[in-house]
Amino acid sequence: MIGFVTLTGGLSAADNPLLTGSDLQCSFPRFDRIHNEHYRPAYTQGMADQLREIDAISNQTEPPTFDNTIVAMERAGQLLASVSRIFDGINSTDTNPEMEAIEQEMAPKLASHNDAILLNPRLFARVAALYNRRAELKLDPESLYAMERYYNDFVRAGAKLAAADQARLRELNAEIATLQASFSQNVLKEVNASAVLVAKREELAGWSEASIVAAADAAKAAGHEGQYLVPLVNTTGQPPLSQLSNRALREKIFRASITRGSHGGDYDTRGTVTRLTKLRAERAELLGFANHAEFVLADQTAGSVTTVNNLLQKLAPAAVANARREAADLQRLLEKDIPGAKLEPWDWAFYTEKVRAEKFAFDEDQLRPYFEFNHVLQDGVFYAATRLYGITFKERADLPRYHPDTRIFEVFDADGSALALLIIDWYARPSKRGGAWALSYVTQSSLLGTRPVVANHLNIPKPAAGEPTLLTYDEVNTAFHEFGHNLHDMLSAVRYPRFAGTNVPSDFVEFPSQVNEMWADWPEVLAHYAKHYKTGAPIPAELVAKVKAAEKFNQGFTTTEYLAAALLDQAWHQISATQVPNADGALVFEVAALKRVGLDFAPVPPRYRSTYFSHIFTTGYAASYYSYIWSEVLDADAGEWFKKNGGLSRAGGDRFRKLVLSRGGSAASMELYRNFRGSEPSLQPLLDRRGLTLPAQ
């Protein structure tokens, strides 16, 4: 008889699906069996297992070889990696108070665990010995790059520091991890708590009937029957502002949005922002860098603070100039409605739609009936992927779901072989973090013999029962964007798990996803999915023409709000520890930073204010939010290649798959780009796309 260890609370390892693993295809997680009580023991076991595996590698008497050191490390820690991916996935999309407590508890433990590996002197000695004679090893290119990346990981983690400095580094890493978890939780709680309650239906004039019904249902669920609850999303701008004609309500919603995390109370994040910034700066200085941005960018495609600053500062004046021209049009319409009124941030989206209607004779609501959920997904997103890569999709009803609103698809390669499993999770809910993202539950690796399980997340308001889910044009583009990340993971064909799919520098990870956005309005694709949800009629050619004519419309606003956030990120992370303000000075610092670079244009606030800027204070975009515009330079330039080489074709798709998507992070990012494009990227296609003209030099 096999005996099983009994874990906390009487739970045995045999009863823990995280420890026994999954018997499903692709090791698809047993969401139907995984519960909160399983995570702590699984994390504990996973960390213990990996440390035993690492000790076996570092303490062996045999001289270091690539196989007994680097490959052995790639094989180590599989349980912990699986548990972490599953927990992070569910915690981001369907969290609860117990999971939040687990996250808070595990964050410093996982940071310490990572330090125990990367600051292991015996292990580093083996890695360094291999690195120093790497030319003799005659490794294949992917293996050589793995060797170099491992050495870089150890050095950047502090392996060369003195013992006292390593001890301080461990303290910093643990506190940083704890603060990041706290920031994430408070941002989610604040966005839920900040939903705006509206007493009377007439105050919602201009809002769609479906949205009003959904707001009534939300209010009822929150104990306010007969009223209306307007939910917030994580960006500064809020979708209802483009429709609501009640200016006072628009202002109320905007102020609820922009003051999040900065008005005292349990969810105020100003102290977390400044403490995190200070600790990151101190850590960078300990590792020999002037600031956190310098530390981060040394390992990114951009390579340096100077390169990033030059790009952002080159674009900022042109973007603001465009935004000011757009503001003049909006001000004119506002004064027609309210003589003497001054354009405010809560007016921008509303009057933008009026100007759009005036200039191009259409508004966003005319598009929504043609963007029904299932048509967008299967006849648009999937269809484009089939045309480009030959992959096909089949919905699966037999696999367990972590939430009833999710859907699961099996993905097949062009030869009919099973490729991956894909989870579609597009509806918003209070337990789900804001924004849109893709993630992997299982990553591809020929070394481990694993195939991908990936997920695609949006935050589309769920309509009332029986009503269709109609997407905005922006949501359609976001769906294609996030699926670009999924493609990067699903089409990965690397040996080592560390290089799988989207495991690339953060300023390259957005490149494939932004390329995939191109197909959202590609004529063949648009015609295939943009059909009226009631009649099935295709989107009218004249409406498409108006959309195309308006492509550069409002790009001053879009570029300015993005650049403001990107430059805020750099402002926080290009200062030393002694320059970080206290909590009360956080917003003063923010205002000064925007003014310094000419982005203090009041009607266009940053896309994210510091107090709810999850990209940089929670996820891996600290000092890297510039990545979107950096990747868009590559994307716009690559788009020119596709247009000149057959557009939506298998030949083009297969080239992109072979030279970029399949390679993951197994080579330097710009090397992959140049191999695909055949040249260095040009900035001009991006400027043309956004309608920007740089000032004369």
C-alpha cells in the first residue's frame, strides 16, 4: 500500500489536485477539483522540491556540464511553476478574500525562494565556470543563448555581491513582493468600491438600453434596488463618458475614477507607490545601477534609458500638438451646448463622438451591432489565424471551467495534430482584475514534452439575460491584440521552457500582439465577421469607409494619454532612493513630472495615474510601459512588410511563425525582428499611422 503524507488541516497529498497533477489533455488544470485549501500546501511542496533539486545540482561532485547544470535547472521546479501559474491565473480572473490572503502570504516567501536559488554560491560557481568556457562547449544556438541568459540572471540577481549586500537584497526583494501584492489587491478593491450609484434613470440619458438594464441589475445585486450602479474600469477614462449627456454625472464618474487610491481610507496606494519606488531604487543602486530604470532597461531590447527617453520625448510634442488641435474642435461644440463652458476631461469622450459624427457622419454605436461576441471570436479572431497559420479550433464542453462565463477551445495545427488548448474569458466581474491580458497555464517545451494551455481575458460588461454581447471597436481590437499573445505561446517551438512563447523582453512581447491587431480591420477578415447580429447583413461599405477615414481621428488624445503614462513610469523609476517623495508628495511629483516633459495638458490626463497604475506597480512593466509604443514601431514597420508581401496569406503567416512566433525568447529580440523584416525598423510607418508630424530639428 502506498502511504500519503498528511498536509495541513488533515488534507493528504493524494487529495490535492495541484500535487497529483492533471490527467487531462495537455495537463489542463483540474479547475473542478482545485480549491483554496490546496494552494498553501502545494506552494510549500513545490518550493521544497525545487530546493532539493537545486541542491542536488549544486552539490554534485561531477564537474559542471551543460546537461548536469543548465538542463538540470530547466527541468527543476516544475511543480512550483505549475502551482504558481494556476494560482496567478485564477487569482487574476476570479479572486476571493482567501486567495488574496494567500497571495499576501506567499509573495515574500516566493521572493526569498527565488533568492535562495539565484544567490546560491555553489550553483553560481557552476554556471560561471560554464559561461567562462562557453566557446569550447560547441552548443547549438538556443543552448548557447540559454547559457548566457542563465549567467545574466545570476549576476542581475546579485550573485557577485558581498554577503552583507546579498542579505540586504533579500530583505528588499521580500518587501517589494509584499507591496506589489498589496497594491494589486487594493486597486481591485478600490475600482469595485468606486462604482457610481445613480438614483434616477433620466440621469443616464444617452446610455444604451442594455447598459442601463445591466446597471439596474448591478445596483439590485448590491442592495440598491430601483437605482443604477455604473461600474468603473481600471483606466482613467471610463466608457460611459462617451455616451452620457448629463455633464454633472460625467464629472462625478471621472472624479471617482481619477481619485482612486489617493483620498485616504483602506485602499489608498500613495504610500505603497512611494515605498515601492524607494525600495526598487535602493535595490538598483545595490546592484550597481543609478536607478531602477537603468537596471531594467539594460536587459531590454531598447538597451538604455537614453534610448527610451529619446523616443518618448521625440513623440510627446507632436502628440500634444495634435491633442490641442482636437481640443479646439471639442471646445467649439461644448460652447454651443453650454456657452462659456471650458473643456474638461469628462467632456472629451462625449464631444469626441459628436465631432466624429460631424466630420465622418458616424458614431461608435453604429458599429456595435456588427461586432457580436461569437462572430468576432470565431469568424474574426480565429478566421484570421486560420488564414495565416492554418490552425483550426473546436469548442470543448468536456473540460472543467473555473467560471461559468468561460469557453474552452482545442486548437489544431495545419496538419490536424493537436496543438494547444485555449480558454476564452471575456466578461467583466467584480472578482476579476481590470484590463485585458493573456496568460499560460502550461507552456510549450520539447525538453519537457509539454503543449500549451493558454487563456485570453477581456473585461466586456455582461449584458442582461437574453441580450446579445455587442463589442465596441476598441474591444474588437483588444480581442485581436490579446490573441496575438496567445499565438506567441501556442505556436512556440522551443526546447527550453525559459524561452517558451511570450518569455521575451517586455519591450518585445507586445510586438506580435500588435501585429495581430492589423487583421481586425483587414478587408477579408472584417467582411467575414462584421455582420449585423439580428439580420446577418454585412457591415455597410460606406460605414467601413467612414471608419477608415477616421482612423487618425483622436490620435492626439490617444497618443498623449499613453505617453503621459509611459513618461510617468520613467519619472518614478529614473530617480534615486533619496529623491523619492513621501506619500503626501506622490501626486505633486506626478504633476511636476508631466509638466517637465510638456504633457501637463489638463483635458487629457494620463491613461493611468500612479495610484492605480497596475502595469508598473504590480505586473512586470516597471520602467517598461514604453514597451507598447516601442513595439508599435516594430509592428507598424512589419505591417508594411505584410502589405507588400501578400497581406493575409499563409506564406506571410508561415514566415512570421517560423522567424518570430515559434522562436519565443530563444534569441535576441532584434535579431528575430531583423531576420523577419530583412532590415532595421523605421519610425515613419508609426508616425503615418498615428497622423503625427515631428517638429523640425
